[in-house]
Amino acid sequence: MTQSESTLPSNRAFVVQFRASQTDTSIPSTGRVEHVVSGQATRFQSWEDLQRFVEKVLAEIQAEPP
């Protein structure tokens, strides 16, 4: 595989920031997510919110003409 055939293309990259909780020791499920290429970003309050945003952005990418 060459670098141009990457299985992890940059247009499918996201940055996820989790909000720190000082009272709860569980894994945080709130924070902010940003699509690296487009700059689209949102805050999320649950794992489901995070998943919905990622799925929405990936569907938009897939719908774009090559």
C-alpha cells in the first residue's frame, strides 16, 4: 500500500475533547468534537450526541462528488 492509498484518510479525522469532571471517576461523556478538514464542530452531552455528529459529517463526505 502506498501513502496515497491510506486507509485512514484525513477527511475522516476528528478531534475529540472531553470535559474533565472533578467529582466523577467514570469516563466522561461530554465535551467537544471537531471535524479536522471542514472545521465543523459541536459540543456533545452524551456518547449518542458524539456518534450522531460523526455519522452526519461522514454521510456528508460520502455524498460529495469525488
